[in-house]
Amino acid sequence: MSKKIITLHVNGKDREVMIDERESLYETLRNELNLTSVKKGCEVGECGACSVLLNGRCVDSCIYLTMWAVGKDIVTVEGLRDEENDDITDVQKEFIKEAAVQCGFCTPGFILKAVEIVGHNKPYTRDEIKKLITGNLCRCTGYMNIVTAIEHAIKHNMDKLGVPYEVMPSTTSFDVPEDEKDKMLESLLAMQNNDVTKI
Amino acid sequence: MNYIGKSNLRVDAYGKVTGKAKYTADLAPKDSLIAKVLHSTIANGEVISMDVSAAKKVPGVVGVFTCFDVPDVEFPTAGHPWSTDPKHQDIADKKLLNQRVRFYGDDIAAVVAENDVAASQALKLIKVEYKEYPVHTDARSMLNDKDAMALHPNWRKDNVIAHTSFKSSDDFDYDKAKLKAIEEYGEENLIEVVKNVKTPRISHCHIELPVSYAYVDSNGKVTVVASTQLPHICRRVVAQALNIPWGKVRVIKPYIGGGFGNKQDMLYEPLNAWLSVKCGGKPVILEIPREDTMIGTRTRHPMDGDVRGLATKDGKLLCRELKNYSTNGGYAAHGHSITAKCAGIFQNLYKNPLGVNSEAWTVWTNAPTSAAMRAYGVPQAVSFAETLTDDICFKGGFDPLKFRLDNLCDENLVAGGVKFYTYGLKKCLEIGAEKIDWYKKREAYKNQIGPIRKGVGICSFIYQTAVAPIALETASVRMILNQDGSMQLSLGATEIGQGADTVFTQIAAESTGISPDKVYVISTQDTDVTPFDTGAYGSRQTYVTGNAIKECGLLLKKKICEYALLMEDEDGIKGKKLEDLDVSDNYVIDKNTMEKLIPLDKLSTTAFYSFTHNQHITAEKTTDITTNTFASGCTFVDLEVDMPLGIINIKDIISVHDSGTIINPALATAQVHGGMSMSLGYGMSEELILDPVTGKAYNNNMLDYKIPTAMDSPDFKVEFVVMKDPTGGYGNKALGEPPTVAPAVAVRNAVLNATGIGFNEFPLTAERLVHEFKAKGLI
């Protein structure tokens, strides 16, 4: 076995790791760097649970050699942060607000894919969003709320860019108004650890 | 109601969107040994010998264990409550590793190694010598072969796990009823449909693989951390499999990445525990690869049913019959219960004035084991019942909506101790019809020609909310008031993605008066700590555990109020009686005046630290539920069929559910979406296919086995008919599984409306559609 020490740029930091040249980025991120948001669902690039951002683009880390990632900017969900507002990102907030999370196992992969999509700065339609996320599988949600969450995240970005963008109106008579969801999110975030650590 | 019926955000959402939520594999110790399982490459036969010498020599291999090494103990794997009556105990027919091979992929050996590569290499070096027997992969072929060898001769010589016949009366006979109908109405005034319907073998496809790790702790306790839906049952089965006292086993369940019934069986936890014991109690992790998961764990039962139904020419359904052959695979797992549930729903969905016979055989075969999957036999039941209805309507020229409104079971239905305490089925149909614009579209879609045709379709269903009175329904809950007036909520019921922890929080808040942000639900179950509950299955938890939480909450509240009376120095307390007090929004209040008397944080701190009235306020409650109420609902779909391409495009789809009070509408809606998606997979794309000769699966991977992707998923519409059920803790009925029942068959019935072709084999793949349209000369 040929072990090698390499440097990876992960979540904004250079990390020195000793790896087997044959190992996948999935294995390195989980086993060496304890980034457990990177999930295993198939090990052959079918399900997208192990998605990570490489230079802003999503790849299946289970079928990507760690050696290939040297010199690239690697981002996992642990590294996502809205630095400007010292907060979780709009994508993460929308996944919470739109009930786009159930078991949560595919969620990190979807969130990274959504971050990539929002970063395109394009006013995608729902059908376009569906096509873009089709490499990520989810068995709990039927995708509907995930698409809605991404739509809403795109909307925030389009608002910032001054581009008109309409999200699909709710299809159920039980819907909760946006401002009420925002309030609930605010109180949910207030309960979380990161706010405790600010004390 | 302060907190019930509100769309609270999920209590676990933050952890899940930030990657902080930990699942089983995330928690395994870094020095865990890696286990891998060797599967048989024949479907029926015996392992005669195994040569493991080369495997043992691979550097890093710690141990190789074969079917010749395991304890001679057969154990049951089903996630059912144990029965103290031997006659009602689950069938014990599986060993940890099996020398007698019953399906292609049976577990025959295991390797434990220091690393993944060594384990994989060793697995490949094991040499196996088999003796092969003839293969029968489906129930009918097994039964038709009178010389078929018994797979479990200690249990049954004929491979029939069980045969039941649910009849409207003991002497009911379909043919006699038909003769009676001919006498009464005249043959020319009757419509009869006779056909065969086949349902697919479905894989659960939870994205998290089945995974566990096991070790023996410093006190000698065999500990298994597992992705399971039911930690307390898992503990019992592990103990049975290892033949050790139940208390010697500890099971811990962290977050789980989906289960859908597959993790309602004990899959590899017992083997994992045994491997750790054999390796000196060191931590051993066992994660099953996707390909092995799809054949070696569990599947939804493929069923093959002969169906008959008779109606009058003016649209009155008279009698029906189902003879259903259910392929159970190599091991009994849940035994006959799923096929029996299917039979019961077929029987009871409609009124059958001249009677009904619903007969079922569950058969051991040389196929992957079928067991629980979301909705437990009911998708198959409506595949029989609701395609029969539409075929009768098509033949008789009846409107399928009106026919259902006239003939579906009504609020008087009582079946096996289950009844409608509230009945919303027909209301669901009316709402769905209005939303989809049923009558207008039925009219508009008449007499279509051309390659692309439109259709609308319905499917309705009923669903038992829990498993009582067939099985025990019991749940325990513990509440502990913290020093600051917040609360710890500990339960044996499990969060498996469905949102249980969030609705449990809401129910706890409603019953105690402590606001949801101060309710800390302990999501991880640990059988050493957590009170008993049978776990997540059967759409039971919000109903059964929900009742227990409510009662526990009321008890805690009473104790808080009793303590408040001891705090005489507080303004407004003196002279108050217990019945004057209540807790609301974290205050003890005077319920007559709604005046706030004592804040809970002050009361709790006082209780903990008082020299005169020191008390730790806790409550614990066990409830067993003997009632069971029917939920119901329907799906309407509007679609286009591209006939030359065999492609179905769903234009509009709506599910309407009669599930009592909806505790959390946003999460309930999300759960319905997921169920609808899963049903569309069953209806249009999913089928695990076996080679009938070898029993080998053709498509046991997520590329060739097609669960819906985002592109396959339409935007779902969801509505609820809310009626407060008197038996649910806060009026709630089943919702976890019901969404998975109807959409597939609604699609099939809409295709019938569009094209005039009634498909009787699911899923409706492009291949099946084109083949049939060609055969009928339509393309």
C-alpha cells in the first residue's frame, strides 16, 4: 500500500492528511477529517448522498479520487456559512422553512447541490431545478419541498440581484404565511448551539 | 389547542441541514473492525463445504466465520411485539448464517478485518461447494410443483406459511352468489369482471444503508448501535439469536436515514452482535452495500391475485372474490400478517351485499425475503380492489366516482375490531373530485383519437391506524422537569424521518402547558435508559405513543400544580385548590381567571432546592391502546399518455386524507408527498426483477432499479378532511403509511380512461404500455 501525505483545501483551511493513493475523496473526508455530513448511499455515484463542492461544482465524492482534489477548493456542509451575516445560509434556512428535510440523510448532498444552483445566478424554473437535482436521490420527500426550498433560495438571490422571480404558489390549503415561517425559524435558530456558544 | 394543528418547524431540522445530526456510521469508533458478509450464489440448496484458508491468510483479517460456526439457533426476525402465547409467536426460521440456502444472496459466511480492503479481498477468497436444488422464485410456481422441496420442513411441508380465507359468512361461495344474482337480476342485467393482477417486488431504497456496530461493554453487555426502527424489539431479537438473557443486550438508535419498514426487521444486528462477541467484544461495524441490501434485506411482497367482481347494470356492486398468492421469499419474517392485512382491506373497502371471499396464501420461495414495507400489503389490496372497480365501471359504463360513492364501505364498517370512529372517506372523494374537476374532465376526455390521450382516474382506500387488537399496542413515556422549568421528554418511540420528534414535542407541550421550545425531546433511544415502546411501524406512533404522551403530560401537569399549592407564599396561591390550577405557556395559572400565578422556572428551581418541600418532579406513563380507528382517503390524477412512446405524463395529482386532526399540517403534507412519490414508483417504474431459473436479481442497484428522481416527480397537491377522532390523543388517526397506497392505482385507472386499456401488471413501464398498445392495434 502506498501511503502519501497531501494537503487538501477543505472548508476554507489547508488540511494535511495521510492517504492511500487509491482512496476516494469520500473516504478521506469522513475517515481522516471526520466530516460526517458526507454520506454513503451507494458507493458508485448513483444517489448523490456523498456530494461535495469542488471549486463550486457538485461531485459524487465516492467516485472521485482524493488525489484529484489536491489544489481544489473543497466544501462540505460543515463548511457552509453566511459569513456576512454570521448565520447559516439561505439555502439551509429554506430547507428548514419549507419542510424539505425528513430523515435528513440525503440533505447535505441536496444542500450543496442547491448552493451550486443558486450560485449560477439564474432564474431557473421548477422544471429546470428538477433537472439540475436529478443526480441526487431522496426517498422521503417526493422532492416537492426540496424544489420549493431551492426556488425560495433562488428568490432571495434574485432579489439581491434585482431580477424579478416568482416562486410557485402553495398547493395546499394548510399553508403557513412566509412571515410566520420566518418567525418560527428565528426562534428555532435561537435554540441552537451556535447561539449558545456566542454567549 | 395551543400547539396542536400548528406547522412547527422540525425540531431536528437544524442539525440535519448543518451536517451535525449523527447517524450510526458517523458514531462508530475509529478503531472498529470491518465486517462483510458472503452471500450465496445459488437460490436453493446447501453449502456442503467451505474453504476459508486463503481468506484467513489475508493480512489484516481477524476472523472468518461460516454457516458451520454459528449457534444452532433459529430466530424470528420480524419487528412485531413478542407474544407470550407460543401459537402467536413469529416464525423462527433463520440462523445467523445459513448452511441451508433458500435464496440467491442468502448469508453464508462473514469476514472481520482491520480494514475494508482486507475484508473485501478475504471475502473473494472463500471457496464454497454447494449442492443445488430446483428453484421456485414465485408463490404459484412453488405451489404448482407438487414435488417441491420444503424450504423449512420443521415448520411446513408444503411451503405455505399460512392460508386464510376471509369471508362475509362461513358458507359464502362466489359462484353460488353469482347464480343467486342471475336468478334475481337476470344474466343480461349483470356485469362481471374476472382477471389476474400482479404487483411488483419493491425495494425500500432508504438512502442510508442498513448499518450497525456492536461491541461488548465494560460490564459485559452486548451493545449494538443500529439504524433500526425499533430498538426495544431489536434488543429482544439479538438476545434470542445469541441465546443470551434479554437484559444482557443493549441497543442504541441514533438518527436513521429512512427505514420504510425494511428496518422494522432485524436485518444484520444479531449477526453483528455475534461477530463482535467472537472477536473478543471489540467494536465491529457492519454496513451492507446497496446491491446486497436490495436482495439480502427485505422487499415489498410481489402478489399475484385472481380477482372476480359482479355488479348490476345500474351500478350496484354485488359480490367480489380475491385469491391471492403472495411470494414471501426464503424466510418468514412477518409471516402471513402482510398478506392477511391485504386480504382484509380487499374485503372491507366495499359493501358486498351478496358477500365476499378474500383468500390468501403466503408462500416460502427461493426469492429475497418479503416483509414490511410502508403500508403493509395495502397498496397490493387496492391494486386488486380498485382496478377491479374501474374495470367494472368501464365495462358497465359507470362513472367511477359515482360508483364509489354508492358502493364504498360506509361509516358502519366494523372489521376485526377496527371501525370508523370518524368517517371522512366520501368527503375526501368529493373534495378530490372538485379539485381535479372530475365530471368536466371525464366528459372532455370521451372519444379521443390520436397518439396522445388524456385521462383522469381515482383510487380510494381505508387503513387501520394501529395494529390493535391483533397485536399489543403499548407505549411508555417519561417526563422530567428540569431546574429551569424546561422538560426532558424520553420515549421508546422513534424518529425515523417521519417527524415523530416534532409532533411528540407538540403533544407534550399541549398536555403540559410547557411551550415547545422548552421541551427537549431525546431523539436517541437507548434500551438501557429509554422507556419501552414497540417502535415505528404501522402508522401507530402518533396514535399510540401520542396517547401515552398526553396522559404523561397531564400527570406531570398535575404534579406541578400540586407543588404550586405548597408554595403558599406566592401571591394568589393561598386558598386555591388543585382544581383551580392549570399550566399554560410556562406559568401555573388560575384557570378560572387565567391569572398567571407562578412561572415554571421559579417553581422548578424551588422544588429542586427547597429544604422543606424538596421534590424532583417527574412523570412516567405506560398506556396500552385497545381501540383502532380506520383512516381513509383517495388520490385523483389527471394525465396524458404518449401511446407510441409508452410515456405517462402526470398533469395534476391530488391526495385527500381522512386522518383525523392533523397535528402538524406542514410535516403531514410533506409526508404525503413522500408517500405519493413512493406509490408512483410502484405504479410506474420500480420492480426488482429475478431470473426465474437462477433466482438471481437483474437490477439490484439504484441505476437499474428506478426509484423516482426529481424529474419523474410532479408537483403534488394534498388536502385533509379534518375530523377529531375520539380515540386519538388529540383526535389524530393514521397518516404515516396511507399516502403510499392510492396514487399508483389512480394512475392505472386514468390510463384506462385515456386509452381504454386496463393494465393489470404493475409497474406501468413504457415497455409494458407499448407492448400492450401494439397488441391491441392501437399503435
